[in-house]
Amino acid sequence: MPSPPINVFVSDLDTPAQHQISRRLAAARVGSRRPKSDQPDGDGNGNGDSGGGDHDDSHNNNNGGGNNNDDHSGGDDSGGGGVGKLARGGMGLQGALRAGSGGGGGSGDEAQQQEQQLDRYVIRGTLRYKPVAPPKHAHESAGDAVPEEMQIDMHDPVGKTAATRDLTAGIHAPGKPGGHVTGVFSRTDRDALKAAVLAAKVIILDLIQSTDDVPFIIQSTPLNDHAATFVDNPKTIIAMSTVMTWGRTKPDQEDPEAPLAEDEYRRRKPHANFRTHVALEKEWVKLGKKECYRAYVVFSGLQYHVGDSVFHHMLKSAWHGAEVPIFGDGNNFLPMIHLEDVCDLVVHLVENAPEDVKYVLAVDDSRSSYGDIARAISTTLGNGKVKVLPKEQAILDADLDQVARDLLGANLRFEASTIKRFSLKWKYESGLLDNLSRFMDEYRRGRGLTPVKVLLLGPPHVGKSHYGAKLAARYKLPLVDTETVMRETMERLARRVQIGTAMANGEQNSGEDGNGATEMAALAAIAAQEQIDPADLDGEKELLDELAEYSKGHGGAFPDVHISSFLRAKLASMPCQNQGYVLDGYPLTRGAAIALFRKDDGDGGGGASGASTGLGGEGGEGEEAGALPPLDPNLVPTHVVVLDAPDDWIKDRAMQRPDVEATGRDSEEGLIARLIEYRAQNTDDITVLNFFDEAEIHPAFYNVMTGGSGPVSGVLAAPGTVAAPAAPQASSSSASGSVSFAPAASSAAANSGGGMVTNNNSPPGTSKPFEITDMLLKLVGKPHNYGPSKEDVALRRRLKAEEATRIARRMEQEEHERQQAERERHAKSVAEWNAKLEEVRRQEQEVLEAQSLPLRHYLIQNVIPTLSAGLIEVCKVRPEDPIDYLAEFLFRHAPLSLSGVDAPAFTKKAGAEGGKAAATSSELGGVALGSVHGSPTRPSRPTSAKNLAPLPPIPGGPLQQQQHHDGGGSAI
């Protein structure tokens, strides 16, 4: 069974060197880098102590019964109590090799099986930068993450080789440990840091980026107080330092050009900012004097790699076409080494742990100056221009920290010896400049800086320039079109001819004017910058005259042979080679495509001559029918986009443009002629699209009228389809004859589009292209550039935040206005309701008053007089029970008309029986109702004797009126 893995503690896991070193160790097998003839035991001295357990040495001696000289306290082959130490990472390299081998020797098959069971290294450590917090929710991004619409292709693994993915994975990400890291400890958690150091078999510290944790590890408890614990199982400790600890070391006085030898480390004098590093180096080596540690100090040269190295600002400036800065005179020599070569050295030290080494100088064989490196980078990757700046201005460069500025100011030459003795797999042993092309290729691939090359084809006025400008802006690419290239070429030729002529005239008249020398010097400087050769002056002047004459006689057009030649030079320029390009509307024929994209045959023309390529007219027959020649992969496009639309739609759209002139190529006649020419050049048999299909660059078709994908019906129509439609609707005459546009073509195109829904079938006169930018962006993919800077991301977020704030404020204002309008509407409604309600009440009051008039008259006539008299009487008498008294009064004085009995009969009966009723009423203590009202069935209200006193009739009351009417006496 395999033994437990070896724990490795690596500080600053998110720095370039430590990230790559930890990746190398995590991918390596324990003991795989050691010579097979030399298999030391776990303590490096042949003792085979792997932390406990008794192991046989027969595997090393290739015999089955050799005596075991190891002295272990453990018992048997199982390892006994040694498991605890192994679990903490205290395991020797040989222990890993011989894990599970038992006490006896093994055959070749057993040894091979043991080799297959080699253990791996487990990486743990700390981070140099603040850890990047993961998003709280799945739909959110990390705080420092680039917005999705600004992300680039660098970390997208799709379509990339394993080597390219490995290059990208080797670039460190500040604050993020790699996936190979098992555990990360906080720098402030000293207890966890101590435990990690004690558990590690291998300790690798980075002194270049930070020395904060080194004093704690060296001088405090982890390594000093527990040294005795590791006597039987020594630790390998490696400190990654820098050649800047030699920064002020003076060379040999007798031979100042002689390089410094590696064994002169005792007289090294550090740079002022690296004095602390020297002190820590000495403390580190002092630990190696103890048997429990094997300490190494690696003096690393200036590391260059694909990531953010000290030279990255030069690479970035050159890739963007800017001048590469040189701070100082650039004559200082920079000792360098590739990062992977340093990592290979560290892995070798971990695997082999040599005993006779303390200091190792890690530099390659190159001796290059700062200026030479900058100029080489600018020439290979950029425009070849550099700018020499004072050293003090280096502090203004945001891409350079203090360590980088100090490293670029070094002036050291070394002769490394120890590293030459190791069997390293050098990558750039001869240095950067000797391998610059190879390094540039890795730089482009590792950072995803491969060029994006897009070719837009289609009929005139279909929208190629519109979408080309959008793609160029989105991907930050040069927009290349024939008109601009030819105009720039004419201007450049005229300027070169003018400067060359001025120089020739100046040489003839140099003795006549005292200022001639100064003017000639200025002209010579300009000529050197423009790379003007006087020998080429006549040829350039002849070419300029030829182009001007041809353009004048052909309406501003130029010969295809020259267009292909100048476009080829443009596509071969460094901006197009680095970023890519968007090529607008060219080539239109197979011959022009071959002349533009074919591989250079070494004659300097790339096959651009008209005779060999068959350029001109309808396309040369020789090349059209021949096999496809080898193409230049640096020139051919990666995406071919064909934009198309029906001809009548194109004509309507062209006529709506405000910049259309009455005459010329964009006039109605000129447009029709160009459409005829384009359709004739793009039939199924001779279209330039067949060239790209043969080159396996398959075009993508888009219908700009409908927004559909797929070729428009008639785009590869047979010759004569446009010129002679079956059912013409509108026609326009031109020099080449009558050309008509049929509605059938428009209908067929509207119904095409790769199955997509058409929603922009505008009638003639209102033609508007369908916006297909999102479809083009999806086709091309993410940008292959540096992406947005931190400032760009911050600006983008700020703009988005401001936009969100504006939207929130607008919504809040709209909600406030809506609520205000609602309140006003409600108040108005309430006011209208109240007004209507008041009107209803008024109308009801009027109705009630109108309806109450008869009742009022009735009450006034029959009730009010008697009731008023009763109230007056109550006021006069003031009885004890006024209510009862009033009731008796009303009973006595009720009008006869209310009794319900006819007045004559009642009068007669009351007159005859009045005395009897009164006597009976007096005896009973009450009065019958019928005696008063003439109704014998209705009982009278009982009353007291005191209340029954006779009352005089009310003058003018209803009773008297009734008596007067009947002509009789009182009813009482």
C-alpha cells in the first residue's frame, strides 16, 4: 500500500513563482526526478528512516536477504508508531518510494509496481494578497469579477489545446489559490501557521515578494523550538531570494567585464532595499547547519514568463502598438531566467536534496542589456519604437511596483555553476532574446491574445461598414477597407516622395545656405523614421503617378493587383497581427482572395502579380480552375460573414441615405451597376465563397432585412437574374442597360432567413436594416485582448450604478407623480360626489317639503289649536303630572271630527245622556271614552278626581266651532 503523501508548505501561493512551483510539485510524483542509481533513504543519508517502522534495505541493494543496518524503534514492516509522523508529512522521499514494500527484497515487477505507487505532494500555504471572496449567491459574481459583457477569452478553455490551457493555468491570480492547493492558512493565524510548518516535510518561502512571515518561521517557535523533533527525518527548506542581494557588489577591479562567480556570495553587497533579505538568507542557511534541516537559498534572476512579470509592461505596450518605455539609458545588464526553469530547479532541490549546496544562482546564459530587451520586444511584437525616459519617471508607471523598478535598475553579470551540474530540463537556457519568437507565441496563446480576424462580404449598401464599425469597436480591432487603405497608401507615397525629393534637392544646394546642414539633418531623421531609401524614390514616384492616373480615369477605383498588394501589407502589419482585423468588402473574386491570403513564396510578392493570380474582370480563369495554393495562416480570416438582402430593399435603403450623391458610385445608376457586378461575381460556380469553403473557413450568412440566418434567396442567383426579372415593378436605366427590381425577389427573400421569424418587412421607401449585432457577437465570441482595466471595470460599474440610480429615481418620480395624480383624481371625485350628494339632498328636501304641505295644513287646522290650548292650560294649572293632565285635556277637548262618529248623532246622544255619563264617570273615578268621543268601545284614560274638574271650553277651539256649527250646547 502507498505511504501517506508529503506535505509541502508554500508561502505566497498567489505570486507568480510560488504559484508555478506549487503547480509543478502537485503534478510531480515523489522521487520521480531522482536518479535511479541513487535512491537515498528518507533522511538522505541511507538510513531509510521514514518516521517510524522497520524497513528493509534490500530494495536499494537489489537483493532479497541483505542485512538491515537501519536502527529503528518501530517493530515490523507495518511501520508501527510511525504512522502519526507520516500523517503529519514527516516522511522521507525513500519512504514514499518504498511504501508498502515490506522487509524483503522484490523482483523487477515489484519494483515497477512500487514506482506506479509513488506518492504525490500535498500543497498548503498562505496567500500574499487579500483573498477574493466568493459570491454569496449563484447568480452573483465576485466583488472584483469583470462584468459578463466585458469578459475576455483568456480563461475560456473551449477550442484550446492542452498546452495552451496549461500556459493559462500557469498565470497566477492574486488572492486566488490554484485548484492544486489543498489548504490555505491565514497569515494572521499564528497557531495555524505554526501547525502547518511543523506538519510540512518541505517548506518553500518567497523572500522576493514579502518577508513578513519569515522571521516568525525562522526565529520563533516553528523551526527553532522543534528542531530536535526532525533529527531522524530532516526537513527540506528553500528560500526563494533575488539577485538584488548582490545589487551593489563591485566587479573585479582588474577585469570589470568579468561576471561574478557563484562562490563569491560571501562578499555580496545588497541593494539598499534588500538588506533585510541578506539577513534572512544568512539566518536561513544557519538552520541548515543543524542535522534536522537541509536549507537552500536560490538567487533568482529577473523572471520572465507569460504572466505579470517584470517585463510584462513592455509586452503589453508593444502588443497595443505603443512605444516601449526604457527608464534610464538602458545600458545596464539584467540577469534573467525563465520562470519554468526556476521551478524546475526548485523541484530538483526538493526531490534530490543535495548536501553540498547552500546557495544556488538561478540565471540563464544570456547577457542582455535593458535597452536591447526593450527594443527586441518592440520590434518582434510591436511597431519597433521605444522611448527613453528618466529613471525617476518609472514611479509614474502604474504597472511597476517598487520591486520591479529596483529589478529593472540592476546591472549585474553572473556565471552560474551549480545549476549547470543539475540535470535540469532547461526551457530557455540561452536566454530570452535567443528564444523571443517562441516566447511571444506562448505569450499570445497563454493570455488569449490570438488575433480575431473577421471578413465582411455582401452587396453594396447592405450594412457592411455599419456592422464592421460595431465589431471593430467591440473587439478593439483595426477596421480595414479598400478605400481607406488606398487613401493612406497614396498619402504615404506622396509624403515619401516629397521627403526624398527634398533630400535630393538639399544635397545639391547644401553649400548655398548655411542652414542647409540643419535642414538635411532633420530630413535625414525623418527619412530614417519613415525608412525611406533614396534608391526606391523613382519607383515610388512612378507608382504614385500610375495610381493617380488610373483612379482619375476609373471613378476613384484602383487596379485589383495593387489593392491586394497594399491590403496584404496592411494585414501583415503588427496591429493586425496582434489584435486582428475587420476587413470590409474585399476580396470579391477568387483570384483576389488567392493574391491576398496565399502564403509568401519567398519572392516578396506573395503571388500578387496579375499574371499569376488571374486578377481583373470576371476573375482569372487560370487560378479559378486550379487547386487552392497554400495560404498564410497569419493573414486568412477566422470568420467570414456574408450580409445580404434583396436588391430592391438595398436600392430603397441607399436612396434614403443623406450622403448619397446624384452621380458617382452611390448614385442610383452606379448602385444598380454595382449590384449587377456583385451578383455576376457571386453565382454558384464562381463565387469567392467557394474559396473559403475549400479553405475550411465556412461563411455565415445573415439577412439584414429580416434578421434571419442563412443565405438570402437569390444571393447566388444565376447571371441575368437581377438584370432581367420576370415581372418588373420599377425600373431604372443605367449605362449598361435597363435594370428592374421585381417584387418576387423581395417576397422570396422575406420568406427566407434560416427559419427565423421575419418581423421587419418594411415597404419600399421605409427600408431599415434588422439589428443583427448580437448575432455577430455570438458568432465571433469573446474578445481576444487584455480586456478592461481596473479603471474600465470601475467606470463600467459606476456608469451602471448611475444608470440604475437614474432608473430608480425616474421610477420613484413616476410613482410619486402617479400617486399625486391619483390623490388629485380621488379628491376631485370626492368633491364631485359631495356636490352631487348635496344636490340630491336639496332635491329630496324640496320633494319632502312639497309632499308635507297637506299634512301641515291638516295639523294646523285640527291639532295645533287644541294642543296649544292644552299646553297653555298646563302652564296655568301646573299640575303634579303635567303629561297626564295634558292627556286628559286632549281627551276632553278632542274635536268631534276625530271621534269617528257622525256629528249629528253624537250631538243628540251626548245631549240626552250627558248628565248620566258625567255622574257615572264621577262615581267610577274615570270617564268613559265614549262619553267624550262618542265611541263606547274605546276606554277612557283614568285620572284623579282633582284632574276631573270641569274646564271651560277653549275659545275659538275646534269644539266650540263644532258646537256652533251644530247649533247645540256643550258636549261635556
